[in-house]
Amino acid sequence: MTSKVYIALRVKAAPARAFEAFTAEIGQWWRPNPLFQTTPRDPGLLAFEPGAGGRLIETLKNGKVFEIGRIRAWEPPERLVFSYRQANFPLDLHTEVEVRFEAVGEETRVSVEHRGFDRVPADSVARHRFPDEVLLMRLADWWRAHLASLKEVA
Amino acid sequence: MSAAPAEIDRTLAALADPQRRRVVDLLAERPRAAGELARALELPAPTMSRHLKTLRESGLVAESHPAFDARVRIYALRPEPMVHLLRWLEEAERLWSEQLAAFKAHVERGA
């Protein structure tokens, strides 16, 4: 009964290149998101420590290192699984991200499945950090983007 | 406390309609009467009633009556766990959409 998020798109690159860019270069493409920030501080730089058991870390501007998660599967160029936890998540909430890279002709279909969200307690710290009204007003935008991305994948 | 998939499906189905999303937007500002919602969306009362019924069944909104008049129905968003979970999922999906778009731009710029 896991609630999950699933997003996919195609990139013009081979799977090995896509895997490398996703992991080794995450600091170059990851965009800090104010509503989904990993720590309450200024966003820092993300980096994977390659290989199973390695960490996904964020180095904050003050030099501190925050561990977002640990790599559970490191199978280049096809699959990557890591645990994911933000500082504002309730203590009992552990989510997991699975990234798959599938060759489609000369391109790669990259899919992200983020699962484990069914354990968000109603009165969690996380809930109170989220401005409900702002989120609600974004529903329409989100649906438009969601349907557009489904169309793109189909 | 976790939401059953069927409940989430019902919530998602309720939100799939642009007019019902608009109702949710309006109720996010403050509770409103059914008539006020119908006027805001320029919909006939029976149509608005049907939308409100769907939203009520999805658990997104609740109906109440003001103390002074039992005939007036006031609608408000329900802060249920399911709704919160749904919002989490929405935000997570939005985040990943943005991240993957940025990732795609990065990979293709370097290609």
C-alpha cells in the first residue's frame, strides 16, 4: 500500500551517459526547491558517493554536510536506488527513490519512482512546515504539468 | 492513518475536473456557500451541486450549516490525512518533474 510518485521522460543520450550525468553531475543540474527543501538552511550542493552503500549528501553553504540518503542499488547504466529523507520529514518516514535508465533507440527513457509516502502522519512536523493554501492553489498548475508529462511519455 | 489507494484514486478523480479544481482553489481561501461558488464559476446551481457532491465524496470538502439558517450550506476544505498525503504526493511529483526537466536540459546541453 505504498503511495508513490512516478515521473519519466526521454533524454537524447545513451543510458551510460545518462546514468553518469544523473549521479556524478547531480550538483550541476539539481534545482533547489523552496517547498521541498532538504534542510531548513540555504540549499547546498548535492553529490552521490558512487557505489552501493554510498551516500547522497548535500554540502551546505556553511560547510556542514547533510545526509539525504544512502545508495541501496548501484547498477550502472540501468538502475539506481537510494533512500531519501529531508530534514523536515517525520522521524518514522523513510522514502526511497528508484531511477531507471532504459535505452530507446539512441535515446534513454529515464524514470523516477519515489515511494513510501503513505507514512506521512497528519500531525507531523512536515505537515506544519507546508503552507497548505499555497499548495492548494498550485493544484491546477500541477495537474496541467502532470497531464503534459504523461502525454510526453505515452 | 495512511490513505487507501482507492481513496486517493477518488480524490485524484475529483480533482481531474478543472471546475472542481477551481472550487478547491476558492475554498482554500475561505469556506463559502454553494450559491457563492456557483456564481463565481458562472455555473447553474444543479451543476455546482453535482460538483460539490463529488468533492464531498472524495473527502476533500465538508458541508455545514450556519447557526442562523439551516437551509444555507457552507462548504470548506477538510484537513484529513488523505488530503495531506495527496498534497505531499503532488508536491513530490512537481519536484521530480522539475528535477528531471533540469536533468534533461543538463544532459542534452553536454551532448
